[in-house]
Amino acid sequence: MATATHIVTPEESEPHGPLEAVVVRFAGDSGDGMQLTGGQFTLSTALAGNDLATFPDFPAEIRAPQGTTFGVSAFQINFGSSAIETAGDAPDVLVAMNPAALKVNVASLKPGGLIIADEGEFGARNLAKAGYDANPLDDGSLAKWQLIKFNISQLTLDAVKPFGLGNKEALRCKNMWTLGLALWMFDRDRGPIEDWLKTKFAKAPELAEANIAALNAGHAFGETAEIGGPLKQHHIDPAPAEPGLYRTITGAESISLGLVAGTQLAGLKMFFGGYPITPASAILHHLSRLKEYDVTTFQAEDEIAAIASAIGASFAGSLGVTSSSGPGIALKGEAMGLAIMTELPLVIVNSQRGGPSTGLPTKTEQSDLYQAVYGRNGDAPMPVISARSPADAFDCAIEAVRIAVQYMTPVMLLTDGYIANAAEPWKVPDMGGYAPFPVTFHDERPAEGEQVLAYKRDDKRARVWIKPGSEGLMHRIGGIEKNVKTGHIDYNPDNHQAMTDMRAAKVMGVADTIPDQDVTLGEAGSKLAVVGWGSTFGPIHQAVRRARKQGLDVSHVHIRHIWPLPKNLGELLATYDRIIIPEMNNGQLKTLLRDQYLVDAKPVLKVSGQPFMIAEIEAAIDEALNA
Amino acid sequence: MNELTKLTAKDFATDQEVRWCPGCGDYAVLKAVQRTMPELGAKPENTVFISGIGCSSRFPYYMETYGFHTIHGRAPAIATGVKLANPDLDVWIITGDGDALSIGGNHTMHVLRRNLDCQILLFNNEIYGLTKGQYSPTSRAGTRSPSTPYGSVDRPANPCAFALGSGARFVARGIDVSKHLPDVLKAAYAHKGAAFVEIYQNCIVYNDDVFAPFTAKENAGKQLWLKTGEPMLFDGGAKGIALDVETLSLRVVDVTDGDWQSAGVLVHNPQNKALAQMLVEMPSDIFPVALGVIFDSPAPTFESAVVEQNKAAAAGKAPNLQALVSKGQSWQVEKEPRAE
């Protein structure tokens, strides 16, 4: 067993006091199973009652060449005994399964943080692949951190020897060994992981046994090996939480469940047309297993067919839903216009990723706000909602369905790669607490000699929804401008003006049935408001909380309804002396709010494919207050 | 609708003014469809006409059924959603050569290979009419048009060959003004699955008489109307189609005194795909144009497979939203855990 070769300052080697929160990052080769390790560690963390947030960060390549820096896959988790809202700025612990993983991730580790490295992987070949001239585990270059190294590969091979696996298969158990050690470090129960392994390898019990053996060996290693120094056991108390039933949930899951709940509350069948694209595909995967909820999923031939089939299904009386990410949303643009023109309900989920073009498929960004609000030909207004977190996405999906069916309009639900993949604890909602909003199809036949008026509207300006198959209500719709009364083709200038006004007024009218904008943290009239939308919620909230603890006069306003904006928002924003808007784009909400309210909102921008760190927002708050 | 009430063509006509150019072949197709619908026993409320963009795509506005005039090339995708959402509806797709084979070629291919139960009427006029006369993917090489003033240089697509190549289980051809068109429509309707019908349609303004070499009265001898179990005769029975076994290709043979057997004339079997492929690709020189039902070999439909799988997957699972959201590994928080 090796110990660190460098000198750690006494301060650094001091065990942490009772820990409030810890950030751990597991990093390895794409083939090392780091996402699985992270996912299972997340589960055990949740079961231990800690609050948590995760950040899976993986390469776009499915199997990048082994050992290379671009093949590194990482999973970060922040957990603690108080409210956790981000995946954490800098890790306290970095588990590096090979030199490339160390190289890519070590710079973000906190000074004095702990590196656990698999020295079995630090041979000449892997070092060269990662671009190291000398072995960093031996050359003192990691002196500002604490280092523990042992040969995880060999220890795993030893542990699974009795099961007679081939070398390659045996080494695949490395991630479970590592997980076992991590479970020991944080005083966690191995039971649920063992159960999960037994289910996962139900068809290959020897693999289940080998993995469990590796898990136990990692755990026992922590328990019995007298490593001392920086490796020690920590216990983190459960976080205070409202009593109730909890589970962990990712954004992709919660959106899927919310869409199902929404269509059930509307009393409709759901038709989901999708085309595989990262990071949106997970929604298609989830929904394709929920047939008993009247869900039909259709993997279309392309993005256009995905939305077009959904529009067809809405015409036929189901709720059409489609989902994609930026490039796919761009392809769907023309069809969104058709749904706006024909006034059919439709939900479009956009899991935003880094752009433009193919951009950064597996990284997060919120740069499709312009595309959502403005990105269609013609004056084509459409409601836009944005989810702030994996758990919040559930309610947002229900709300998107409600608006779509009550206003007969397509609705875009914005989420992003971070929300889609990240997991957080979710208090399971009481479904009885959601008011149903059943859809009534128009089935009244016109009087003899009268026409079917397919564009007749209710008090929300929503047109009637007539199901094909209904006797005596045959009618035609399409993308050509409609007569404001009859719905027949009409090119008349006054009519086009009237219909353009009608479509705009209908969508603006959505503001009548959404809640007023609240102040998420703080109050109206502060010196500074930090206004955000989407997945920047966590870092903004934490930064504002810390600033307020220091006595700074700052509040957090987080906007869910991007279009139309809540009716009181302009008034609320006017109460603040200064406004900053942190966004993972080049200032899109800033433009929208300046345009709508003539407010002097200042942008705080980050377009790196990575979420904001709390410290970055704190710095922006200080700067804004001192400016 | 009272089952006993016999509908007529008029019941399938809307009050909308038809806006095609005077003399357009589309009028003849519209009349043929409106006339055929009552004979099919089609119910207006159960019928949906779905179109893309182009002259022919105005068609749904003139049918007193449900109708959806969608966007360029996407009618098959919209139709797929309609049929999956409600498999009881009769779905007709109205499209053209540009709509189905150029901008919407992808969707045409996939609706055919999936075998969605629908009728696809492709109005082929070998030109872009609505955009004022540019050459289309079916225009013959050398077609002079506003966008190809020196003649087009690319080779045309063959709609029926495309359909067969995409896995279509029903391929037929008709002519806008032909009296046989209703029979072709009836066969297409009777076929369970995607039924692809290419209709040669004359564009009187931008491509007049492009099909005259076989559609003009005096050229009717160039039409080979295929009938199941009957010999492939044309030119008033004076000629027939035989198989050249040496080259594995079709050839034209003379038939004297009606003795087609000794001339080796083939008998039409619409289940024979190899034959269908040869028939749709006969060159236009000495060969006739194959018309009528060329290929008809039903297979299970897409929507029925989806419905069956949905049913099987849902069997024995009672929908329960509360259970659904509670799924997975969960834990109970009893009270505030840090009371100290």
C-alpha cells in the first residue's frame, strides 16, 4: 500500500469536522462504468436521507479510445445535511480510475482535497495516452492535494478470482470495488446496491456474485486497511426534509411522468413522436414503457416526421407530444407554425444542449430561448415554459399540457442537458392534489344548412377541437390563412390582420391563468435582483442565500413562464435598483426582459457547456452591488 | 348517417370553389374520387384526406370529409399520427411528384415500408405547377423550365419503382381522365396496407400533353391495362408482353388471331414482385405503359402491429398514477430528522 509522497500541511490533513456537505467526483474511462457508479452512489445517498444534486458529465463518443482524455466520463455528486441545490462547485474528493481521468479533473479539485487513484492504471502506456511525461502519482506534482493510491485493478482481480471470470470481465468489476470503498467512506448501507446487482444480472448470477464480491472487497478495504491519513470514514446526517415519501428522479424521468400525468388529467391519450437525439432521447425511452397509460410512442424517420405525426395525432384527438434538442427543434420549426395556424394542442420538449449546429451534444446550455420564443417564420406566438430542476420539470410538464389543451396551441417546454441527466431527491407528489382539466371535444352538429365552424372560440379564445369520426362535423384545416369566422381559406388583408391579432391575443391570454411571479428568495424592492430561468436555479439560489447571510440586500427571482411572462413581472422588476441575469447563453432572457419592460438588466454570461458555479454568481452579486 | 341512405358523389363535394386552372387534370381525378367514394361505402365522417403542398394538395378542401392540408412533403408523417391515434379512420394521402418524391421522399419511403393502412394518390404531372413551372424529380432529362433554361440534366425518378423499392405492398397506375381510374381507386381502397397509386395528370399550363404519347386517343394502343389472371395484351390485342428467358427481361411480341398463348404472352399475377418491377420499368420506346394494379400482395399493417403491441404491453397492468410516480427505490422521511 502506498501513501502520498508529498507533504500535506497539518491543516489539510486535519479531518473535517462534522461535515455539512461533500462533493465527490468519480472519473474514469467511458468504459469504466462511472455513470453507473455515480448513479448507485446517488441512490445510497438518497436512501441515507441526505439532500443531493448530481452532474453527470460524459463524452459525446460512445467508446472513445481507451485511456484518452477525450474518453473521460465523470459523475459528480454534492450531498449533505442541509439543502443542496447544485452539484457543487469544486469536488472535495476525486476518484480517478486512470491518468486521463486525473488529468482532466484534478484542476477543479479543492486545494487540500482528496485524490483516490487506481495506481494499477498508471503504467507507461496510459500515462503517455493522457499526455503525462512523468507519473503524477510519484513526481510531487499533486502536492497541493492529498493523495491516496492503491492498485484497485489488482485488488478487484483478487476479489473476484473465485468466480472464474476472464481478465476483461473481472476488471469490469472495478467500479463496484470503488463504489464499495465510497460506501464505506460515507457510512452507507450496501444492501440496496446488492439488490440492484442481483436484478441487473438476474440472467448471469455469477456476474452478480462477482460484482457483489468486488463491492464488499472495496468496503472491507476501507474498514480493515489501516490507511490512516486522509482516508477516513465520515458520517453525514440526513438533511431536514418535509415528511413524506421520497425518491430520486432525473429530469428526463420527471418530464415523462409529468406528460403522462398531464394527459391523464386532461382525459386524453398521448401520442409521442420522437427521433433519437442527445440528450432528449431518454424521454422517448421512458414513455415507450408506459403503454398502460394510453401512451403510443413512435420513433419517426426524422425530426420533422416526429412533430408532424404528433400534429396528426392531435388532429385525430390525442395529445401530440414531441421532444428534441436544439438541432432537432430547428428542423421542427415549420411544423410548429402549422400547429399554430391550425390551432392544435401540442407539447414540444426541448432539452437544450450546447450549440450552434451540432455544438456540444452532451453538455448543457440554455441558448435556445430566442429559438423558443421567436424562432419561426411569420408572427407565430407560442407559450414557453422552463423547468428549473429535475423535480420541478414534473409540474412544468403538467402545466405545458394544460396550456396546450386549454388554449389549443403548441407549447414549448424548455429543459436542458443538465436537468435531463441530473438526479435529485423528489418528494413524491400526492396525485389527488392535482385538479383535473378534462377536455371536451366539440360534438354538436350545426343546424341544417349551417356550416361547421371549426374556428369558433371559447372565452380563452381557444377554437373548438373536433375529433374526426364525429358525424356531421366534417371540416378541413390547413396551413393557409383561415377565415376568422368560418375557418375556410381566406387571403383577405383585413382577415389576415384579424387572425394575426387573434393568435397573439390568445397566447398573451395564457397570462390570465398562470400564477403571478413570486420572489423566490428575498423580497421586492431590494438593491439587487438576480433574475434567472431554467437550470441556473441552484447556483443562483445558493449564491443569493449566502449573500443574504452576509447581510447583502439581494433577492432571487426565478421565471418559469418565459412566454407569456407573468402579468406582474414588469412591476416587480421595477422595484429593484439593479438587476443581473445569469444565463448559460449570450444574454437571451436579458434581451427579452429589456424589450418587454425597458429595464436596465445586466447580463452575467457563461457559455462553456458547464453549469454556473455558486462562486461565480456570488462574484457577480458583489460586482453588481459595488458597481 | 343512416346506413340505408345511399350517398352520391355530391355528398362528397364541399361548397368550396375549386381553384385549379381550367382544364387541369386534377378536376378529373377529383370527380373520379367523389364518384367512387359512395361505391366504396365510405363514410364521410370516418374519412380523412391529408395532403402536403402543391396544386394537387388543395384536394382535401373539395372533399366533404375530414381534411388536413399540411406542409410540403409531410403528409405521410401527419397521416401516420392520425392513423395511429385512431386506426378506425380511412386515411387518404394526396400528393404530387415534387411533394412525395423530392421534399417528402423520406416520408414516402417510410410510410410505404411501414405499411400504414392508407391510400396514397400521387398526382404525377412531371412539373412544379404551383411554383410556376420548374422541372420536378420526375421530369424527363432535357426538360426546359424557368430553372433549367438549357434543359434539365438529371435523370428522373420512377415513382412506382421507388414505391416497390421502398417495400410497398400495393402499386398501381392510372390516368387522370381514364375511365379505369375508379377501378384502380377501388382496388387501392380494398387493399389493407399502404396502397400507392401513381396518377398521370396533365398540367395544362406548364407541361401540357407530356403524357400524350400514350394518353392521347390515337395513342391508346400504348396503354397496357393489367388485369389479374388475364394476358398482358395491348394495342387492341395485337401485341403482348412476354418474358425473354435468355436475358431475363420483358419483350413485346405480336399476337395473331388472339392466340396469345403461342406468342408466349404472360398472364398477370399481381403477387409477383419481380414481374411488377419489370413492368414499372419498361422503357417508353416500343413498350406500352403498364397501368392498373401492378402489384398487390398484402402484409400486416403498421398501425395494427402498434395497437397489438400496446395492448400486449399494457395487459395486466392497471394504470395508477400514484403508483407510477412512487416507482423505484424510495424512502420515507418520518419527521424532521435533526431536531437537536
